[in-house]
Amino acid sequence: MSDQIHTAEERFRQKFATYKELAARVGEQSAWEAMLEGYPERQRRQMGPYIEGAPLAAGFRQAIPAFRKLGMEMEVVDISTSSADAALEVQRICPVLNIGNEYGFTRPCHIICEIDVEATRRAFKDISGEILCTKADGACVCVFKYERKPQDGQAGS
């Protein structure tokens, strides 16, 4: 296992431990909101260079090496139309599924992926995102959909 993936796994473990401790103290909804603190700003710094001024699919494709460092095997599908700049992010490997189970979460999506999608929405007001399916719910992959109106000069398919 690469050092980068090991480090990412430790960060995921820390997120689960923090969430579990917060939820025990302040309840699940408050813990979820607390986990979001500062995340939209980090998301903007991390993803902005890839997706601002570029089609979503092209930006997400450029981010694949960064996702790979987190232990994810990702593919991007451009689903843009004339009225939407849109992409599907398909994750073949869920690096948090087993880690979440270690902390008693059979569905880690709520703590990791749903927070990530919400942070993206808050960081980029013009982007909507949703989780279409997850490995935790029995699908063979996790699929995320992101879309926004086409930016100037970007015509969809």
C-alpha cells in the first residue's frame, strides 16, 4: 500500500472517530454540520483549479490522480447537454466502506460522501450534486452526479 493511500486511510479514520465522538456529545445533525465547518473553503481550494473555467467532466478527469491518492479508482462520464454542464463521477473502489465498518457505520456515505457533496454545493453555488448509487447500498459502484448551467463559451453535447 502506498504511503499516500495509508495517510488517506488515517484521515478517513480520524473523520469517523471525530464524527462518532461529536454525535455522542451533540447529536448526529449537529455533528454532521460541525464536520462541514471549513470544508466548503477547502473544497473550493482543492477542486476550484480543476473545474472553474472548464467543463465539469474535463475538470474531474484532471483530478483523477488526486482521487487515486485517496485510494479511489475513478472514471468520469461527460453527460453534458445544451442546457447543462454535467458529469458523472463513477467510483469503482470505496476506500471508506471497510473503515466505516470498523467504527460501526454500515453506511459510511452519510459521514464522508454526503458531506463531500454538500461541501461542493456550498463551495460552488452554481453546482448541484447528488449521489445516485453507492456500494454501501449494494450497487457495484458509487455514482455521483454534478451539474451546472454551461459556462460562457461552453456548449454541452
